[in-house]
Amino acid sequence: MFAAERLPLLEVYATSLATAGVERGLIGPREVPRLWARHLLNCGALAGVIGADLTVADVGSGAGLPGLVLAIARPDLRVTLIEPLLRRTTYLSEVVDALDLANVEVVRGRADELHGRRTFDVVTSRAVAPLERLLPWSMPLVAREGELVAMKGSSVADEVESVADRWARWGLASPRIEPIGADLPDGGTVVLRVAWAGAPLVSLPVGPRPRRAASGRSRRPRRPR
């Protein structure tokens, strides 16, 4: 999964996530014991399903999962980390500089701010949003011959069904769900692959935004990306 000469970079990144990442609220402390099994190795498995010498955008990059892992594992890829929050882009830039990753660009902003300005061979993400919002954010960044390769959870089939009436309307080819990393300690995960059926669109209608939690109710912690 990782070439021997790239492992020291991944270890430095893992140490940063377990220390600065926790201190700065980018990942939860409970994730540290399973950092390799649940996060780094799963993201590393994604590197095995992306072609050579491509441009990749990681939407909502957060702490750099999967974008930084892809850039470490695959120096042939040109990776753009797209993240709107300053504290996260500051962290990402620090890690990129520390690891001297010449193949990584950090962009502070929302994905839709790049619509009509940038396209990529591959657009990926991990635990960012349901498909009704993720597709409108991500697909306008996908080049004509490119594809969305999003890491999703076990409910991905239900998500696909929930937007089944929109694939043809949005000019998208039928999606493919593929398991990756089945031999990993946590059993791996799945990716959703989506390509254009025709000419790419510059924008897609965005689904409704999630309702805010009622006052006084606790929110469930988000899974780190």
C-alpha cells in the first residue's frame, strides 16, 4: 500500500494527527488508538483505485483525510486540499511544509467557489455530506473524462437510492459502489464512483441544508475526515 520510502512521511503525519490534531480539535482523542486501522490505512486503500499522474481534489479535507494520505502514498498525483475553515487550512499547510510535499496545494474555500474555475481528474471526499449535497458540491469540479471517487459508509446504497431520480436529470452516469481494503484490520470501506454521462455541468441544485439541533440538545460528534 505504501512504498518503503514513503512510510516515514506517513509516520510523521500520524504523529501530528495524534498530537497537534487532537490539541487543535481536528480529530477526537478517542480516534488516536485506531488512527492507523480506521483512518490512515483506509485512506491508503483509496490510493490503489486511482489512476497514475492525475489531478485530485479532496473536498472538505478537514485534517487531510484522505487527501494528505493520497499525496504521501502517491507522489505522482497532484492533490488539491479544499477546506473552508482557517484553522484546518493552517494545519494542512503546516503539515505540507513539514513533509515537503511538492505535489499538494491547499485551498481555503468552499467547493462551490471553484465551480467554473477549476476541474480535476478525480474528486474525492470522506464523511463530508449526504449525496444530495455532496454531488452538487463535487461533480462540477469533475473534468469531462474524470470521476467522483468518494469514500462512503455502509449506508451508501441507501444514499444512492435517495437521489435515484436525479442521476439522469443531472447528466450523471449510473453510479458504481466498490469495496476497498477488505483485507485491512477493520474490514475496509466502500467508494462511490460517479462519472458524467454527457457534457459536465457548471452547477447542480443543492439539496436542503440540515436542520439545526434544538437548543439544549447535544449533538453527536462528527467522524474525523
